Amino acid sequence: MDDPRQDLIRVLRRAKTADMPKLQAAIPGRSRRSLFRDLGRVGYRTSFTHAGRYYTLPDVPDFDHLGLWFYEDVGFSTAGTLKETVAFHVDHTGDGWTHRELAHVLRVRVHNTVLDLVREGRIGREPFAGTHLYVSADARRAAEQLAGRRDVAQMTADAFRVLSAEETIDVLVEALRAAPAVP
């Protein structure tokens, strides 16, 4: 008889991720409780998306520079759960995160999660440019993040500034001077 743990490893290597119903269908005769015990013995990660419903082996994810790995629409994080992932990213960024940025990067709704983290005092929230900026709970770190966000906003504003008529003429004159001579 096959070792159920080897069956579990085989299924997760082939599928990359699986929820409990998929595991039960792939390994008939194993109860939900036995499969959880098997998962614990082989080691596993749970998704931060889909309320942690998906599992994978620890060495399957190829995490990106943000510590995230997505397989189809299922996301895994080196930080673990959605709450831990949001807290980690907010604390470790140089210029905080807006709700929209977090939702975009994590590909999930984060509204309740950020509110819970703010209420628990694990992250801070500052008004910024008509939205909320989520920052570290540490006041010194939060001030650095807010300053970093202001710098980014200023650089963006400078980059997209509309040139005056005089500046436009100066740019065009320089472009014409630099152009090759037409024979």
C-alpha cells in the first residue's frame, strides 16, 4: 500500500495547489482529519487568498521580490496569511501603501484587513492626497514613510508638469540644434 504522505506530495507537485475537496478526491479513503495530519507531516503553506483554503508544498512557490507567488488566481506569501502579508508590506515599504495599491498588488479585497490592523494598532493610517496612506505603527517609521510618499508625489508632479511656452520653445530649439544637418 502506498504511503499517503507520498500520495499527497505527488498530488501537490502535479497540481501546484489544491483545496481540501481536491485532495480528498485525489486521495480517496483519507479523511479530512487524516489529510490535515499528513499535510502537517510533509509541511505546507496555505494561501493568503481564498481565506487560506488552498495548500501547496513549501518548495513549490517561486516567490517574487515582494514575497508573493500566484498560481492562477491563488496567492501565497512568505508572510503567511492575508493579515500578516498586509502588515508586513505596510511596515516594510519606504513610502506606505494606499488601499488601492495593496488591493492591486495582492489581488484581493483588503478593506476589512487594513481596518482590523489599524484598530489593533499594528499599522497606522494617515490622510494623504484625498485618500488614506497605510504606514507603520512605529511613529518614527511612519514619518519616514509619509516623507517618502511626499517625495514620490513631488517627483511625479515634476515629471508631468506642463511646460510654459518659453520652455517649449527652448526644448524645440535645442532639438533642432542637435538634429543632423540635412544635405
